[in-house]
Amino acid sequence: MKDLIEFIVKALVDDPSEVAITEINGDKVTIYELRVAQADIGKVIGKRGRTANSIRTIISAVSTKQGKRAELEIIE
């Protein structure tokens, strides 16, 4: 899952070397914290959060298929 998020986000940003994803495993939910360069935050979030919501939808679909639950948090 972490590789999938990294692949999607690196395709969106101008500085892919600044992409950092931290995985936090909980009892029921796995949380992925995404950090990108300050200049690239807008590209990851998108207009009215559409890009971020699309990424979250993909993550939700993949995690549900695996029988798990995952969430994405974008850290500024």
C-alpha cells in the first residue's frame, strides 16, 4: 500500500525526492502520513481537495479488498 501511495504522489509533484510516507499500524486502522515539499502541497491536495479525495478513494478500495482499513493524512 505504501508503494502505491508513493507511486501516485511522485507522479503528481515537481520534487519527488521530498515525498515521505510514514506507516502507523493500529489495531483496526493503518494510517499513512504523507509529507511533500511545501511547494507541492497544492498539487497533492488539488482544487477543493479533489486529488486528495481521489487518492483516499483508491487507498480505501485497495485496503477493503485486502480485508483491512487504511487512511491517508497529508501533513504540512
